Amino acid sequence: MNWKKIILIIIPIALIAIVALQLNKNKKIAEERVYHYDREAPIKVYTDTLRLQEIGEDFTYTGNFAPNKASRISAEVQGKINEIFVDAGSEVKKGQALIQLDHSLLDYQLESINVKIEGLEADVKRFKVLAAADAIQGVQLEKAELGLKAARVQRQTLLEQIRKSTVRAPFDGVITAKMSDEGAFAAPGMPLLQIMDISTLKFTIYVPQRELLKFNIGESYPVRADIYPDKLLHGTAIMVGSGANMASSFPIQFEVQNLPGNTIKSGMFGKLILQKHLGEKGLLVPASAIQGSTANPMLYLVDQGKAVLRKIKIGKRFDNRVVVSEGVQEGDVIIVKGFINLFEGANVQSN
């Protein structure tokens, strides 16, 4: 009976011991898998060397690009579409044939009128001889001459209709949409293709009335496309709106030459940035580089490969930049990005 009690006591103790050993083993495995930060390993950061710069205020205006020309192409005459020579994305030149309409009936009519003209020309020649000999009345010659003139006008009309059966590009550009297919019927006013010229772009911004005087027709202003922020474009002001929108802002439009290859597309966004220089210089740093609080601002400097926190005083703010008035000097290397895991005295590696 005593042995049974002893076994009943030993079994729970053994189970507890086994569970404890397994938990301890799991803890060691988890600790081995956990990443242990090496405080001595260099931290990759982005740096900038401070230099005196002209202090100025930036005025940024967001706008969007639109094509210089855009048009939906339709036929001037009606007829069945025999052939479409282009597709969406095709680059075309002014006057290039885009669509050919069927003009076989017009060709037959032209042959008929040519035969008629030949007959009338012969009649006029013969009537002139007879009229000179007083063999016929002069009115017959006049009627033949009028009939010849009318036939020639009819021929010119048919030739013009045949010419218009070939739909041509109105200007250099890119086909952006194909709205019909071969075998379909075309009629005046029915759009068949859409063409766009983006070699030159129109860039439009909206500004409040108090800032309208900053822009003058014919002057050039710096423009950058959001997709190519490192490419500087020049926009010439071509229009200042006379009416405001619902937000009481006025449109200003600029003409901008596209980048090589027409890489800026219609509908893309861009920015126009005006700088107002204040006639003084200072140490400008990105606002995102400031550490600490507004009351106790600091900057990370790089000194002999280590990060050093330096107390500073800041002055004026200009958008995303601030002027540092005390605490650093020209030539100091500051850290502007890479603050994750960064601490005072950390080894740093500049990118």
C-alpha cells in the first residue's frame, strides 16, 4: 500500500521534471533564433556636409501635364473602311495616311464624267467652227461651254471626295486610341482614331490671387515631373486664367518641351518651385534630420567614424528645411537618414 502511494507521488514529480526540461530546451532554442543586435557593428547611414547656402523661401505648386494637341479623327466623307494603317501607340507624321475608305463608286463616277467632258470639249470645238460660219446660233455654243464648265466642276468635286476618302494625320503625334475596325462604316463626325501630340506639353497649376503677381506671360519657370525629379524642365507661361475655380485659385498654364523620347506622359503630375532669396546665407539642414524635441533640438554628427549627438539652435524654417544658428559649423558632416538603431557613440558607415 505504501508503494502505491510512493508511485503516485513519483509519477507527477517526474512529469513536472520532464515538462520543465522541455520548456528549458525550448527556451534555449528560441534564444538561439532571436536576432542579437551587435552594438559594435557599423550602422549604414546617409550623410551630408554642411555648407553655407543662400537662405530663401520655396513656393511649391503642384500641377499636371496635358498634351499640346489632342484630337479625335473622323472621316470627312462616308464610306466603308477598307484599311487602317496604324494602331494604338503608332507614331505618325502630319499628312500621313491613317485610314483608307472605299471609293470604287466615286472612281466609276469619275470615269463617267471624264467621258462626258471629252464629248463636251469636242462639241465646243465643233460649235465654235460652225458659229464662226454662221451655221448655228451662238446660244448653242454658249450652252455647250456652260455644260463643259459644269462637268469640270463635277469632276473636281469627285476628285476632292476621292482625296478625302484617305484619312490623314492632322499633325505629328501618337495614336492613343483606335475606335473602329476594317469593314466598319465611317461617316462625318464619327470618331475613328484619337491622336495626341506630347512632344510639347502644357503644364497647369492653380495659385491663390495673392500670388498671381509672381507670374508673367512669356517668362520661363523651373518645372519638374514627379516621375523624373532630377530632370529640370523650363516652362514658359502662356496663359493666366481670368476666372477662379471653386477654391478661389486661378489657373496658370506653361508650355514645356518634353524630355527625349517623350517620356513624360499626359496626365502625369509635376511641380513648379519658385525660390525667393532673402539676401543672406546660413546652414540649412533637412527638418527630418533634427532629433530630440522642439525645445531641445539635436543633430547627429559623424566624428572619426562614430555618431555624436550635438545640441543645436534652430532659426527660420523653410518648408522641409531649417536654418541652424548654433551648435554646428560649415564642414561638419551630419547624418540625414538611417536613424534606426542609431545611438550616441555608434560606429557608422556612410553610404
